Amino acid sequence: MELTFNGRREAISSIEELGLALDRFDEEPQFELWASVPAGPVMCMLRNTGNAWLMYLRHEGDSGFNSVGQSSGVGAAAYTLSNGQVDEHPLSWCIEVEQCYKAIAYFFVNHGAKPGWVTWHEN
């Protein structure tokens, strides 16, 4: 699997390496994280302190899915992308940061599968 963290790529070959990488990433309060498998789907995690959400794309050009939180989450949170662009997305898309990490691990272990225990909205 390949990870792209705030625009920097790194190859991950074991669940242990992924765990160490996620621990490193967790030290940053804001980030853009992409996980991809060769010739397969990709998952994106955006984080701004306690707000985080996921996007899952089955293939290039796919409109994909975004996570849906358990609360109504009125309003929006701003996320800074690796290119410096700031995007706002609904708080209702947010799930717990730890759940995002677990979803990234599931994606890795299951070769790009979409975690079924995350509530998804098809875009």
C-alpha cells in the first residue's frame, strides 16, 4: 500500500509499519492522508483537530462515498489540503479520529476493501 501524507508519499508493507505511520500522523492536528492499493481503490482521511472524515473511491473518476457521522453535526469544518487549499465539509460527515485510523487499517489488511462498519453516503 502507498500512503500520501500531506503530499509526501511512503510505501507501507506491513500492518506494523502502518501502525507506526499512523502514530506519527496522529501528532499532527491537521492533515490530508491518502491510502491506495496498486490498481485499486483509494481512501482519503481529512483531519482538523477533533474533526475527521473519510472518502472512499472505487476507481479513478469515481464520485465515491463519504463517511457519515452519528450526530447531525450542524455546520462545517475547514480542512487544509496538502496544496494549501482550504476546503469546508459538513460536520455531519465527521466520525471519530480513531475510527478513521481503524478504517485505514481495515483498508490495508483487506487490500482496498471499504469498511462495512462505517456508515457511508454515496456521492
